[in-house]
Amino acid sequence: MSDAKNPEAFSLNCLELQAYQPNRYPFLMIDHVDEVLPGKYARGYKNLTMNEWYFPVHFPDGPNMPGALQLEALAQMLTVAITTLPGLKGKVTHALQHTVRFKKEVLPGKKFEIDAQVISWNRGICKGRGVAIVDGEVACEADMLITIPEILEQYLPRPTRPE
């Protein structure tokens, strides 16, 4: 499906995005990708209902989305921005480094809107930035480095054997 603003961008519903994101329930932290331009950006959301597995225990008297899962949602959206590039569908990614800032609690009944931008993509390493919005306010933001190990390993130095 093309976007009128950018004819190369497309959307992914909850089933289609699973071809580009290896996580599954309960650790798939995105529900829909509204727009993705491979190698550039991905935007979408997670609808948070009281039925999410973490709300009853985090915390019983004041449920909110754990920060680690907020970061995971940002990283998963960045993964979609990369794995939609030709030849990368279904590739597994790993985190290298994240710097995250949490700005407000994310509560049940809210829409967690995610915008992930690719800053650079080279030799299997993606440098990116993610921002999550709830009720028009920034809930969290992160600078991230993720990798596709299968690609990165091709560029790592090989150990030499002593003669």
C-alpha cells in the first residue's frame, strides 16, 4: 500500500509486520506499522489495554508499561525500518547499545505511537533514533545501535593462528 506523500512507503498490519520482526507474543511490542520507508524510517503504534501481561504486576496499584518494554518497542520499530530492505526480510537483529530517556508514565488504555528513524546503515550496523508519543507528549526517546549479526560477522577480523 503506497502513501500519497511518499509512493515508496507502505504500511504493515499486525500479521504482515511479523515477516520483518522476529518477536512474537508476548514480546511483540508493536501492533501496526502505519508507514515504512525501507532503510529510512518506520512509524506505527502499540495499543495498550489492561489485558497486557505486564500491567497486573507492574504495578498492582498503578499499572504502567515497564521502561524496558518501551525501549523494546522502539528497537522493534527500528528493526522494521531495516529488515524491509531488499534481502533482509526475517533477519534477526541484536542490540549493541541504547541510550534512553523516559519522560512520562505509559498507562493502560493509551496508544503508544512510535517513530523510528535510521541515521546510518552500514556493514550490518544500524544507528537510529526512536521517539514514542502518548497523548501528544513524548513518553520516551532513545538513540540506538542494532545489528544484524549475520551481516556484521562478514566484516569482523578473523583470528590469526600462530605458525
